[in-house]
Amino acid sequence: MQRYRRYGASSSAPVEEVHAEDEVSTEEEVFEQDTEPLVEGGGQAEVQQTGGVTKDGVQPMKDDLTPAVSETEAKNHPVESKNGKRTEGGGGGGDTGGGPKYSMFTWLVVLALLGVWSSVAVVYFDIVDYDSVIARAKEFHMNFSQVLQGKLTAYDADGDGDFDVEDAKVLLDEKKLRASGLRRSRLRTVETKEEKKKGLKAERQEQEAESSQHVTETGSEQAVGPESTSPDATEREALLLQDGADSGSQDVESEIQAAVSLPPVLDNSFVPEEETDSIDTTGVLLKDPTTQGSVAESERLTSSTLTDEAEKQPEPPATAEPQMETRPDTPETRPQEKLKEKMKKKKPKLFNKFDKSIKTEIDAAEKLRKKGKVEEALKAFEQLVQQYPHSPRARYGKAQAEDDLAEKLRSNDMLQRAITSYREAAELPDVTSDLLRAALKRRAERQQFLGRIRGSLATLEKLVQVFPDDISLKNDLGVAHLLIGDNKGAKKVYEEVLAAAPADGFAKVHYGFILKSENKIAESIPYLREGLESGEPGTDDGRFYFHLGDALQRVGDDSAYDWYELGHKRGHFASVWQRSLYNVDGLRAQPWWTAKETGYTDLVKMLERNWKTIRDEALAMMDQNTGVFMPEEENLRERGEWGQYTLWQQGKKVGNSCQGVPKTCSLMERYPEATGCKRGQIKFSVMQPGTHVWPHTGPTNCRLRMHLGLVIPKHGCRIRCTNQTREWEEGKVLIFDDSFEHEVWQEADSFRLIFIVDVWHPELTPYQRQTLSPI
């Protein structure tokens, strides 16, 4: 018997069609044997050969040929076949007497019996290997599913590796979903080879066109070399406005007015000393004062409520509130606006050609990261980087996962890994320009967060080299120069920005800030004002309101208080009078205090009892002319001479300053509310006749300031805090909150000498005093 055909691998029909074909073929191929077919009328031929006579010699009747012959009758009426042999099974003859003849119905029965017995034989003798047929059918089904899946993963919108209802909801709206029945039916069929070739060819052409368009839009894609990691021991010093050990005479009370860039307040848990690839930390992540929840970081500008005494005081005269002008539509501004709109609308292209081929795997890992499963996401990206080390997008995803994990674990070590990974992603060949920009920009931000300001500066310089026309990157570069105290470098950068984009508000406020630090007061005002009026991101900063108002005050323009009021309304200042920038919420706010209100009566009594001892030691140091009294260098004086001799700063002794005044230091060491005040100073202050100190405020509301009169002329020396003016007395202590605006005149005919002692605000808790960062 002939064997059946093989099914499965070569067939392109669905599984259901395979089973249907199996049943049909079984019947067809049973008869594909080397036997001659039975023909209609064969029975009549055989009857004719026998002469139309039966075995008993009786000629059959004509009606005997019509009915079906039973099995018994067939046995009793043997007939001869074509070869002359007699066979069992009867048949009737015709009228001519030509032998038995079988009806059509009889042959149908014979055919049916043959079919049944053939099927039984196939099963019984195991002619067909049904296990192999089923296995091949399953294999075909899997191949078909893979082909179908390959076609549908292109529409995977949520990155879970398959195409499902969620993807359809993203890709199509409800109306399109109702009309997509035909499309789904087409997806169920397998493409022919010719269709596949056409599809691949079209896809290849589309990718090439997209690639050429990408290069045209973003410019050349360049890899950035590795960052220099040479150590810089002065990096930490650039973060702080003053160093207690080296500049003991500097007046921190006027820190804001100094027009020197103020970096974010840093936590003492991490003090980087040099620019290296690895850092030695305790595993505690440096906390960002604007994002973390510690006491130091919870500081923000609030509207502190004045006490009844302060509320009764009249506010300074206010004129019309300054209006934030709309930028004029000029030929200079139009290209910049168009560029910004284009950058907003443009979606960054982070995938190169190879990354697109593994997009499903990358999206799956990215989905884990966005769901907050950062550990799983990091493992997934690490596997991708190991499997595809030349994939920029996989390595960038790894850096992002490390970045997120560093935030979660508060780990500087993990953050350093992320910084390294960002650099590695940017250095890979075939990195897209958008990914290069994103990786290096984030790297610079995280370097600044760790206090690696010089490393951040180097990263930004590389970015500007790659993207010389990107104004925002140049603006960031200028800020990096300011953070390391390089005002000249920052000034050069912002001059280049303003030459290319004269209306750039961010560059204007920073350029005005720099001019004011150079004491070019009148020249700085239009840049600060126009920058604030632009309303651009990065310009709504309390420091710019502060310095614009300060500059206006110094030129005698009363509109300064209008800008202070606007700064207060926008949440930068606690009030028009209280304009400190580093504040703790909820502290009692009033300009003048009594000893009883502070709770530091013991300290006040000690100072007033021992004022002569303290005075004599200070006068002795003045007579020796040892140079310990350093001139004020914060640009607070309009005129005159003002010297300071600092003993404690930021909660620490300043060098060997106490050797000259040992009794004074011995007295003070018993009062930690003063010596341990990390946001204050203990110092002598001498002011010569003819000195005027501009109105100014201190940097924080976390301290109160005590003035002990030592040598006070009878007339001409006075201090104003808000709108109240008072005079010093020898042996008496004045207490005020220097976060409020205050001003000093020395119009006597001899010098004035006082002892300044800063103490913690009495409402700060011990935990707050311990955790607040130093200023």
C-alpha cells in the first residue's frame, strides 16, 4: 500500500487546514494503489462471458438485476472474472442471457465496505505515524505564532514585549479600533516570500531616510573623550562663600549683598576634596536642599509672621508694582523664539539603528525603571550592556537606573557609578546627538550635586564644544564658572550669549549679577531688571530680586521696594523687610528682641558684667597694630573704614585668634548657643568716623545678633533695623534679627568698637541646630 504524504514544515496553511486536509487525503490515497478500478457495467461483462446461465442452469429474470444482492446470495452464485476464474458473489444477467449483472447500489456498498476496512487496516497495522503528524502540526503552529508575533511587536506601545489591548488603546482611538477588524484578519495570515521582501525593503528605505533626516536636524554626532580626573583640593572652597580658617575677618552678615554666587547649601556628611573617579564616603548621599526632607533642606522662603510690635511698624513707601513686560517681537528675538519652539516640539531621538533592533528589550527594562522597580531595572540594563556593549541606549538606561538607585539608597558611591556610566554612554560610537546631550548634561548636574564643580565645568565645556549653537548649554556653563568663583570666565560666556541672543533673559540676569559684583551698580540695573521682566526659566530667583533692589537702593531709587514686594509675593522673601534667603519655616520673626525673649539671659548678663575685660583685650590688640582687624570686603560700605577681628565662625574657632584675647574666649566657651552657632560669628567690629554701611540683610533667619557696646562715642553712632533706629551704650547689649534690613551710620569724631555675638534662634530644636548646614 502506498504511504501517505508528509505534513507540517513545508505547508503554509493554518493548523485547522492541516487537519481537514488530513481527512481528505486519507480517503484519496487509499485508492492510489496498483489495482485496476472497478467500472460500471463490469458485472454485465462477466455475465456475458458465462453465457448468461447460472450455476443451476436457470436463466435469471430481468428483475433480478435491480435489487441489491445479499451476502448469502453472493456466496451461492459464483461468477467468473475476466481471466475465466469463478468468483463468489452473484449478479444478474441481461435479457440476452449474458450472465449475472450487479446494480449501481451494490457497487456503492462495496466501495463503502472497502473504505471502512481500509481505515481499520491503516489504524491496526500502524501504517501512518500519527505522533509525527501531530508534532509537525504543533511545530507549524509555533512557527506561525512567531511570524505573527514578529509582525505585531512593531506595535508594542507599552514595552511589555507583546501586542495586546493596552497597546491598541495607545496606538488607536476607539473609532479606529472598531474599523480595524479587517486589519486584524490580515495579521492572522502569513506573508508570502515576495511580500516579506517588499516589507523589508520598504523598512530599510524608511530607516535610511530617517537617519539622514536626523543627521541633518541635529548635526554631526561626536563622541566625547574621557574626563580628566586630576585632583583639585580647592574645589570644596569654591562652594562656600567664605572659609572660616582663612578669612576670619569677613562679614558673613552681609553675604547676600556681596554679589558673589551662592551655591546650594551642602550637608557636612560629604565634603569632596579632589576630582577623582572614586570617592571615600560613609555611604550617605549628599542631600539637595531643594529636594530632601532634613531640617537644613526644608529651609525655603516663607512669609514669616511678624510679631505685634513689628506689625505696628509702618511699611516702607511703595509705588506701583513693577510690571513683567512682554518681550517685543523684533528680528533679534524671532529666531531665538523659533529655536525654542522647535526644541520644545522636537522629541529627542535616543535610539540609533542598532538600538532600534533591540527596542523591545530596552523598553521592557525602561518600563521597570519608570514603575520604580529600580533594582530590577538595573539588573535588566546590566544584562543588556553585557549582551550589547556597543548600545548607547542600553548604557544610558543603566546610568539612569543607577542614578535612581542612588537617590533611593542615599548612596554617593552609587551616584558616582551613574556619573561614570553617563560618560561611557556618551563616548560610545554611533551615539545619537540627543542621547549625547542628555547623558552629559545629566552628568554635569550630578557632578554639581556631589560638589565636583570643576568636573561639572569640564563636562559642560565638552557639551558646548559639541553643540556650539545651544544657548542653554552656554548659560549652564556660565553658572558653573560662577560656582567656582570664576566671575571673569562667567562674564565672558554671557557676553558671547548676549552677542548671539541679545534678548536672552537668563544671560541678562546673570550678567547683571556679575556687573554688580564688580561694583558697577548703575550698569547692572538694566540687565537685572530686563532679565527678571523676561520671565524666562531660571530668572525667577530671589538673589536677582535681592540684588536689583539693592542696586536701586544704592542709586537712590525708591522702586527698590517695589521689587522687594514682588519678590515677597513670589515667595522669595519672608516680607519686604526680611529678605534672607536661607530660612527655616515657622520661626518667630521680629526685628528687635529683649534678653528675656531670647531665653539667653545668662549670656547677656555675663557679657554685660565682663564688658570691660572684653574691651581691654580688644583695645590691646588694636594698639599692637598686629593686623588682626581685617577690612570689610563685602562691598557694604558706601564710604569710610570698617575692620573686623573674628574669633569664631560657622561654629568653629578661627585659627589662633583666641591667643590675643584669651579671657574673652574663655568666657565665651561656656555658651554653646553662641560658639556652636554654625550660621553665625563671634567677632570684634571697629568703625571709623565718616563710615556709612548700605542697607542690607543677613543670609538666614536661624540666628539672632547681639551687639555689646565697648567704645561708643556720645553722639553720631546709630543702627536702623526696619524702621526703628537705636544707639549703642557701653556695657549694654542690643539684640536684633539681622535677617531684617538694617543700616549703620558712624558720624562721630572717634572710632566705635563693639563685640558681636551671634546665637541660634531660640525656637530651633537641638536636632535642627545639629543638622543645619553652616553659613
